[in-house]
Amino acid sequence: MASGIVPHNLAALLEAQLSPQHYNLLREAGRLADELGMAAYLVGGPVRDMLLSRPSADLDVVVEGNGLQFAPALAEQLGVEYSLHEEFMTATLQLSGGDELDVATARRERYEFPGALPTIQPANLHEDLWRRDFSINAMAVALSPPNFGQLYDPCGGYSDLEKGIVRILNDHSFRDDPTRIIRAVECEVRLGFHMDEPTENLLTKAVSEGTLAEVSPQRCRDVLLPLLQVKSAVAAILRLSQLGILAALGLGEVTGEQLGSVLQQVPHAWSALHSGPQDSTAALVYLSLLAHQAGCNPAAVATHIHLSRDEQKAVDDAIRFLRQPPSTLLASEVRHSELYFALEALSLVGAVALWAAQQPVARRRIEEFWHQLRGVGCDIDGDDLIAAGAQPGPGFAGALREALRLKLDNPQATAEQQLAAALAYLAGAAEM
């Protein structure tokens, strides 16, 4: 029997808060574990969220026994696909509707050095819960009969949950896995909690000792980017700045006062451009603004946070526009063609970041480009130029831009008029 039992049975809460599919699945998992001589538990975030009456898409199950044996048996019983991750003693079941069930063998962990992936050994539930990050993430609910619904809380997470406290479980925890530094902030802002004083002291000490430099850019991305994609992203950034985490990630020394006024405009920018953030786009906007305001080299972002080639290009381009906004944005009078060619390289990331950082006049110009001009194209192409007798060459690009310029400034311009403008451009270029 697992230790840390507390006088709470959550069977009714499980049934009330989980979908019938997930509730029945967990009952089935518990029965199967019992038949195999094992014990299964719902653990971590799903338990925390259930006690807070918050929705949770996660289903994390820990097995006292052999999770790599249990997971295929459960998958076969449910008729679903699964994948094993033997080095971590974990498995993932692919449920209907795109949901997943993660299965792990109860384990203890040992870290060879800060930031390293842990060395894993099987253990009991008590040890498994104590090796976790924060007390509120170290609770478990029994799934096996006859203890179904029994809450196990050896680390005092239930009490901390009631008090709204984020408390680290081990003094060396931030050094062992520095990504917990960012996850501590995530717990604060997502749940509206606060770190207790010892936890915050340990965190700031770990940051000052440079432990985040030990984290690979990929792992840093995995914990940071999701935090910058939620509604509480601005609060998270301000807290990251306050704790010195942004500076440790190569995003410079920037005070909350400098950050707040611009970052608060990002949600309004999405609305003004009639677009919702997709995938990592929201995070890239914030990263661009942070790097710009900190005055750091765009390449410094990729040093600490893994970005794909396209993501890095989007950040680089956004920072370029932020550092040198086109003068046309604030000019008293601007032709459509001038605005178009000044902003034609603007991506969604750059448009949102630039809108957030600019004055109202410039914002209106960005909106005008984004909604009215961005998709405009001329009505002729290179074949039309050849048909008119022009010889193919590098001047075609400039000629077609001249045709587009005419159409942007005179939407009623016909294809014939655009062709004439393009040919005139080629004739002028030939005379030079």
C-alpha cells in the first residue's frame, strides 16, 4: 500500500469532472493493474486540476510494477495504438479523438549533472511523488480496487493547493532540472498562485548560479514557448523578468516598466489584424519584442531557445522592422504603393509586434496594409511581357513591380495600362 494516505476519497469527483470516456478508461486501467498484480494511480497535473475544478486534457497514470508491461496490455484491452519509451520506462496510448494517456513506471531519479536527463530506477509511489517538482504536482489518486478514488499526498500538496502556494520539494531540485525554474513561474501565473519564500530563494539562487545555461535549447523551448502562448503570457514575462530569468536566457536586462506597456498591446494587435495566434506564433511575437527592447542580437534568441529556420527568420524580420520602422508609417501622406513596398516583407509575427510597438497613426497604416493591400497583385505576368515583344531578362521583376505600383495607386487601372507601364519601365531601363 502506498504511504501518504489522507482522508479524502475523490471517486465522486473523478466521475463528476472527467468525461464518461476518460472515467471509464481509468476504472478499466485500475482493474487491469489489479489483475496483473500491480497498482495504478492518476498522478500530477490532472489531480491538481481536478481539485481546483479546472479542465485538464492530460491523463497521466503511474504504475507500481512494470509500466512497460501494463501499457501494451491496456492498449490491447482498449483496442488502441501505443508507443513505448523504454529508456524512461514510459508509454503513450493514442486514444480516440486525438487524446493521449501517458503511462509511467513509478520511479526514482538521479541527475549526473545540472540539466542532464535523469538516470531512472523503478520505485514505489511514495518515492515517485517525492522526486517530482512541486508539492501541488505530487498527489496521486488510486485507480485500483478496492481503493479507487483514494488520495495520496505524502508531500503536503493538498494543503498548499488550498493556500495557493508553489513549493519545491527538494533543495537541489532547481539545480537537478533547471527547467523547473520556468515551470515554477508557469504554476504561479496559470493558477494565480505564488512561490513560498524558501522556494523563491532557491530559484533566484539557481538562476544567479547560471544553471539555466545547462539546459539544451530544445528543452528550453519545450517549457518556455507554451508559457508564451497563453492568456497569462504578459504576466509570465514580467515575472520572468523580475526573477532574472529573461537575462539568464540571453534576452537582456529589461525592467517590468519597460516591458509592460508594449506587451500589453499584443492582444489588441491580434484583434486589430483580425487574426488569432497559431502554434508558436504568439510566443515568437513576445520573443521578438523582448529581444528588441533588450537590444540583444537576434541570434542570441536561438542560442538559448531552439527555433526552426522559419521561426528564426520570422523573429529576425520582426526585430528588423522594430529597430527601423519604415518612415512611411508616420508620414503625413502616403501612397498605397509606398506603404505596400515598405511593408511587403512583413510576416504575421512582424505585423503583430510592430503594431504593438507603434503609435496610433502607424497602427492604422499597418492595418491598412494588412487588410487592404497585402493580397493585391498585378494583372499581368512575364508571359504577357514576352507576348508584347519584350526579351526575358532581370528587368522583368522591376517591370512587374511597376505594373503593381500602378494598380496599387489606381485600382481601376486595366491590364492593358499595367502592361504599358511595365513596357515603359523596360524601355527606360534599356536606355540607361
